[in-house]
Amino acid sequence: MSITHHLDDATLMSFAAGALPSALSAVAAAHVAMCTRCRGEVAALERVGAALLTQLPAVGMERAEPETPSDQRLPPSQQRRDRSAGPMPSATPLARLLPGGLAAVRWRRLGFGIWHHRLPVAGSGTLGLLKVAPGRIVPEHGHGGAELTLVLGGSFHDTTGRYRTGDVADLDETVEHEPVADLGLDCVCLVASETPARFRGLFARLVQPWHGL
Ligand SMILES: [Zn+2]
């Protein structure tokens, strides 16, 4: 897998510190499991965090343990392994989200060659799968906060580049975009938003109020 779009530094730091909202953390974990570079970055950040904790004054720190926060997000079988060395099974975080795999997803058709499947998530924000038919356009939208989009199949492009399987689009509230699925395969993405995306025009009026995108 050749990954060219990664989590940005701020997202990696928040993820390593366990400070990302649950929805964003789920997408970040799925990308990190696929991406050697981001996995190494997270491991390095966790080492820095652990080192800083050990240098804090001992008074009042009896309960502070220099543990690696992302361990808490992994199943027991994956904990305490060396995350910077060797491949991690790429399906692990996704398998937790999609126990039956993509084949078992019950898509809800939104029209315009776009399907959605909402995933349960704790806290604020939204998490779901988006499937876009080849050549179809996701209407232009902005965001009230961060949005992470991880490509699971097919590919898409927008003004920020072309995204293939394993790539993640790490966008903030300053970006408005209109992704287009590339020709060939359906583009399937795992998408998390801090707040629902703000679609414009007809799509928003027809679809968004009922589907919570
Ligand atoms: Zn990466």
C-alpha cells in the first residue's frame, strides 16, 4: 500500500495523547494501523510523553503512570507490542468498527450515486461510511470542525489532491471541498466529523436533515 496523505502533526499529537474525540480517534486509529510512517510518529510521541511524565515532580503524581495512551485503544492481543517495528494487522481497528466487514454493511441510499452507513460513536461528532459511485461528486461542503476521511476502497480527488486506499484527508474548518470519486471502482471511505458537514444547496435541503451527515 502506497500512502501519500497522512494525519497532520496536530492530529497525531492529539491522537497519541488520547485527546481526540472518539469519532476522529476511530479514523485515526484505522489509518495508523495501515501506515508505517504515522505508526512510527505516534510511537515517538508516546515516548516523549512518557519521558515528560517521568520528569514531573513526584508530589501529587502517585497516580500518574507513564503508560502509552494508545494502548488503551487496542484490544488486549495488540497491547504492549512494539508498535514501531513490524506490520500491525491492518484490519484490527476496522474489524472493531465493522465486525462483518464491508460486505455486511447495510447501505442507505442517499441518491446521486451516494450511499451512507452511520456507525455508533460515543460523544460528539459523527462517524460513518460513505460510498460514492465512480465519477460522482459529493456536493461542496464545509465543516464546523475537523474532518478525517480514510479511503478504504477506490479513490477520489478534490482540490487538495488525490486520495487512494489508506490515504487520509485531514481537513479543518477552513477547507471547503467537493470530492469526486475516480472512475473505475466505488469509492468507500470512513469519515468522522467533529460536527456535521455543512452541505449547500439542493443536496442539503433534501438529504441532510434525515441522515445526519
Ligand atoms: Zn500516515
